[in-house]
Amino acid sequence: MAANQMSMWELLSPYPPGWGGTLLTGALSTVAISAMAYAIGIAIGLVGATAKLSGNRPLAFVFDAYTSIIRAVPELILIVGLYYAGTDGLNRVLAALALPPVEINAFMAAVFVLGFVQGAYMTEVLRGAILGIPAGQIEAARAFGFSPFLVFRRVTLPALLPNALPGMANLWMSVTKDSALVAVVGYQELALATRLAGANTKHYFLFFFAAALLYLAITLVSNVFFSALERRVRRGQPHIN
């Protein structure tokens, strides 16, 4: 059956010749890429925020330069540049060592590039949240002989989360949308799956509308999760309307 003769429900069917399954697979890829990149961003952000507040000037300078450059350059340029320049640089190093070139996995490349970008924004969110912690809490923990790790786990982390969660929630929404940019390196997530479906059937509006609903569903579920998490970390605090 020709694509232009198929009904809307047939086109969106999860079974061939429908494209619904392709869109759902792309949506799952979007969530997987976003979740892994977000986790990498949190790890980089914790290191970066700690480094910028450590008093170590060379280390603080490195992370100042990192956050300034990443936040100044558009994500699309960063993704394309880091993917292709990173692949070329790695293969040049391997060639110098008389080793064969490697083909970078597009999924992992997308995850690490987005995570690297997220890390710059997460650094500033976490740095601001740490600065909002009363200094007396940390000083009291140190006076009781807590190790640096114990100070972080028992005092800093519980105190920073209520301040950081709104910004962290915004960064999660951002990375789910930025994941659409990885289509430029050839990995099929929701945005690329939508373009393929539209190009093959010529029903562009239908598939882009369906993709918008899938992005909206991801956002609504994420809002529920972050709202529940924020209620949990703010338990015991006075409610502010």
C-alpha cells in the first residue's frame, strides 16, 4: 500500500509498514542518551563546582575557562566539532603509535559530547547551590572531625539539593531537547527518526506532531519525577507559596 493512501493510524502503527515503532525506538534512544549525558554532566559539575570553590587558583582557572567557552559556543557547533575533531585527533594519535584507526560509536560519542556540554552548566548550578549553604554548617561538621567525604555526604549534599534541584530540572529538560542535535553525527534518536518517517511517507506534519507529543510526554513525566524529588529533599522545610 502506498504511503499516501494509508490512514493516519496505519502510518503511526508500531508494526511495519507503520512508523510508530521507529518513533518509539527513537524516543527511547533520546531518553537513554539524555539520561547518560545528564549523569556525566552531574559528575563533571560536582568536580567543577568543588574545584572553583577550592581556592586552588590554577584548577579554578581551568574550570572557569571550560565553563566560559562551553556556554559561549552553540551546542550544535560543539557537538559537530567535538565529534569530528575528537575522532580525527584520536586517530592521529593512534597513527603516531602505529596502531589502526578506530570508528567512534555514534551513541557513545553523543552521550559523552552532550555530557561534556552539560557539565559546564551543571558546574554553575551546583556552585551556586553550594554557595547558598550557611558556612557555619560546614564549619561545625569539620569541628566534629568529619572527613571531607563525610562532610560532603552528610552536610553539603543534603543542603545543596533543595537549592540545586530547580536548575538541575531545567538542565534535564535542556538535554532532552539538545539530544535532537546528535542527529548531525548520524545517530537515530527521535528527531532523526521523525525526519526519516516524514521523508519516506511525505506526511511531515503528522510525524512532527507525533514527535512533539512524545517530547511533551517525556517532559510531563520528568516534571512529575522532579516535583516528587523536590518534595522529598525539602521535607521538614517551611512551605512557601
